[in-house]
Amino acid sequence: MSIEQDIAYKFVLDGRISAIHPHGRGLINDTFVVTTATDRQVILQRINRHVFPHPERIMENLRVLSGHIQQRAATDSATGRTLRVPEILMARDGRNFAIDAEGGFWRAQEFIEHTRTYDNISNIAQAEEIGFALGRFHALIHDLDPAKLHQTLPGFHDAPGYFARFLQATARPRPSGASRELHQGLSFAERRGGLTRVLEKARGEGKLVVRAIHGDTKLNNFLFDIQTGKAVSLIDLDTVQPGLIQFDIGDCLRSCANTAGESPEDIASVRFDLDIGRAVLEHYLAETRGFLTRADFEYLYDAIRLIPFELGLRFLTDHLEGNHYFKVDRPGHNLHRALAQFRLTASIEEHEQPIKALINDLVGV
Ligand code: GN1
Ligand code: MG
């Protein structure tokens, strides 16, 4: 019996398992779909313990989150649309996770059927759906006290922290034959250290408040209904924790408005698509306008610029440190990903005025 099969039987499933297949394209955890003899499908995931040192905290957060959303969803009938979060399945021993013989940490969740994900946005309607879904998610949790949530990944979205770590990594001996690409990446990053503090500074000054956030709002964490094309769920809730909603908005836009994707063949094709940006933000704000503050709006451009730069720094640092964090397909993959995020950052900087103008237009300042 494979390790996945062995662990799947520790959860409450109806019937025997007929198949287990790897699923999705996550860069951190290992994900499988389990199909039972009764044709029920379930998501089974091994949490990356190197990234999440206390996976049980993730599960506690998910319990708090689901409880909160269920209460809210029952009273939220304004538009008739709902956003689902996957249910957690219990293990036979009554816990919501299981540990394998090697100490691996596993959890099982509902598989939301008749849905699909996208790695690239292909039309404005999809961008509007993403805006709705992120906005609705934030609306559902805007009154969830962040103090009830654990920090599952300390230092996540701590851009100054990532920059300091990047500098440490550059101080070590380089892989021999440092390439032109590496040189390009290093000099882009080194020149922008100063910009990493912008959100942390605003948080320190009390201008931005800490709320419950999702933390990992990239496009392929949104599930679309296959038939209607509507966004029905936001998944990958491991990084739900206290943070700034600007992280979520910035991350969502860096992922959606770059239609070339995270590993483009041609880095020069990466750019920030203003129409997609507008569609996401407009539909996001339709759900969240009621509780966002003026200061929240004031830092939107900074967040849109910072998060791609931060991810580029993370990829570049991982490349320098030997690719121990993000899964890679080939040597140099993380360097290539870093350059794509830096090109996106540069495109955002080139479009600073139109991006600020569209934000002002949408928030009405
Ligand atoms: C990771 O696990 P996955 O693929 O959803 C990463 C995100 C990055 C993303 C880039 C916990 O997300 O922060 O934005 O890769 N998640 C973690 O694709 O580090
Ligand atoms: Mg993730």
C-alpha cells in the first residue's frame, strides 16, 4: 500500500479507495485526489513541514475560520451568491489530521466538484469573478478577530525580512559562472531595498490595521464552476492568519493582471494588464467598500507594486540558497520566476500613473 493510500484510510471515507492521483500545481504542499468506490472524491494533502513548522495550528485556524464563515453565510443573503470554503474531514481517531509513519502531516478536505482552476486569466469576466470572490472572502471574515488566529507562517509577507535574508544570501559564495540573468536579478533587487518597508511602516504607525487574511490569493487558488464560469470557492487556506488585506489584494493582482503567468517562456511578455486590474478591483470593492478605510485605499498602489517584488525576492533568495523552499522543475527555475516578477514590478512602476488614476476613479477620491 502506498503512503497516500495508507493515510487516506485514516480518514472517515465512505467505502474503499479506488484511485489516488496527484492534483494541482502547488509549489509547497503535496496534493492528491482520492476517489472512493462510491465515486466520492476527496482532497488529501501532505503539509510541507519545512515551510509550516506547526501544521496543527493551520488546522485550528481552519476550524475557527469555518465556524465564523458558517455563521455569517447563514445571515448573508444580500445577493444570493455564496462563496464556499472546503470542509475539513475528520480522521477516524477524531482529530482533523493524521500523521504517517515518517512523521508526515496529512489532512483531508471536501473536493468541490464541477469546478476548475486557471493559471492565466483569459477574459475580463474571469477577472470580475476573482474580484467578487476575494471581496466576498474578505467581507465574510472582516469581523473575525485576528487574535483568534495563529500565525501559521511567521514572517510571511514580511518584505523587509525577505530583503534582509536576500542580502545574507548574496553575501555567500555564488554558484560558479554567475549568469547575466543572475546579475540582472541581483541588481534589480538591490536597487529596491528601500521600497520593502512601505506597508510595515504604515502598520507600525497605525495607519493600516491587522485583520484576518487569506495570505495566498493567486489565481489558481480560486475555483470556477465549470458550467457557469462563476467563481465559487477560494481554497488553499494554510496561510489564513493575521495580516494586512493589502497583501491579499497585491498578491491577487500580481497573479491575475500578469497574463503571461509565473513561468513565462519570454520574460519580456510579462506586463501588468490595466483592464484586468480594473475589473478585479472594481468587483472587489463592490464587496468590501463598506468596511475599508481611506488609508486602506491609499496603500493599494504600494501593495500592488510591493507584492510582486517581494515574491521575486523570495524566488531569487531561494535560488541563491539552493531551492529548498519552492518546488522547481529545472535548475535556474526560481531565478527565471524571480525575473518574471521583477519584470512585472517594473511594468507596474511604468504604469504608476494610470494605476493610481484607476484606483482614484474606483474609490472616488
Ligand atoms: C506558494 O503553495 P502555493 O503554490 O499556493 C507560496 C505563495 C506564492 C506562490 C507563488 C506558503 O503558493 O506565497 O505566492 O507559491 N505559498 C507559501 O506561486 O509560501
Ligand atoms: Mg499555498
